[in-house]
Amino acid sequence: MRQALDGDVGAYKTLLGAVAPHLRGVVRPLLMRSGRGLADLEDIVQETLLAVHLKRATWDPSFPFLPWLNAVARYKAIDALRKSGFRVEVDIDTMSEALAAPDERRDSTLDSARILNALDAKQRKLVEQIIMVGRSSADVGAELGMSEGAVRVALHRSLKRLGKMFGKSRHAD
């Protein structure tokens, strides 16, 4: 991808040919878990390749390419599932044992606040609004004066930062 961004047309063609099988491997499990089958697999792969082509300038070469590519594929798969009317419903009665008790919820809220305070104001707003509130990246981007793609990249980086800061301590326990 770095070579492609530098204008190497041959490298770009090779990249697109090489990532197509990888994308099938990323999208296939998402479709299977949704119970929708593989009918839309190739359409989603093609949509992802098109998005990679159109948004390739949003990839930051100082970061690995595959996580960015995988995120694009996941977003395209989710978009396709949404367009097809896919919804997941969970019976709350079956989840009662998994829900936190009142004291545990207060502790987790405090933990969430502590974790979010590790981010700068813009990153914190992105995580709060998109991850916790469930707003779309387009809506949050419009509010912050950012493109939807820039919001997704910034959100990815914010979550990656949180993972680096807090993920390691959890795994060490």
C-alpha cells in the first residue's frame, strides 16, 4: 500500500489482487455469524475494494495496513447487513444473570470515566458518542466538522490507544 500511495500502479494492482482473498476471510465469518449466509460475500468484498480505492489516502502509513483494511471490510459488511434489515434481538430475561448488580454498575461507570479521562477531549467525545451512546460516525463527524472517514480513523486510533493503555494490565492479571 505504501508503494501504491507513492504512485506505483503495478504495486497497487498487486495489492488489490492480494487483498481480495483476505477480505473474503474477514467477511465470511461476519456473514455466517449473522445467519445470513454467503450470498452477499462477493458484493461486500467488491464494495470493500472500492472503498479501499476511494479512501486509500485516509490510511496513515505510520500504522499497519491490515487493521485498517479489516476495519473497512467490517464496516462494509455491517452496512450491507443494515441495508438488508438485519437486526439482533436479545431477550433481556435470558441476560439477567449477566447484568451487573447495582454496585457493580456504579464501579463500572467509575472505571469507564477513569478510562475515558485518559483520552483528549476530541477522542473522548468520539468514544462516548459512537461507542457508548451509539450515534453514527456521520452524525458525530458533522458535529465535530470531520468527515465520516476521518471520524472512523480517529475512533480506531482512540480505541487502539485505550487498548494499549488498559488492555495490557488486564491480561497480566
